[in-house]
Amino acid sequence: MGIDLEKVKSELEGMRCQEHGRTPQIVRNGEQLTITSCCDPFAKAVNARYGELIRQQGLDGLKNIFGR
């Protein structure tokens, strides 16, 4: 059960800052992602979504293990 960082990266790259119209810059470093964004409000939104995606993949993995 691993986290699919490429899937997470792809989803995050689809986000766009409402104020500046820019997308986040995301670099994979082994088993983590480094995220750079244009402003603090967008950074908070991207990081929140990152946490949601990681959490969901973890829950999905547990459901597969326990068959629920």
C-alpha cells in the first residue's frame, strides 16, 4: 500500500490561483513533493488539497486491505 505521488502531483498541478492565474510548481523528491506557489493564500489551498489527497489514498489503501 503506497501513495501514488504522481497521481497527487498531477491533481495538484491542475489547480490554478484565482488571484494570479498561475499553477503550482511541484517537484518530486523521492517519496515527497516540494510545492512552490505564487502567493500564501494559494500555497495554503494547495497544501490543504495535498493533505486531502494523501489522506484519501491512505484510507482507500486501508479499505482494500480490510476489504471494506
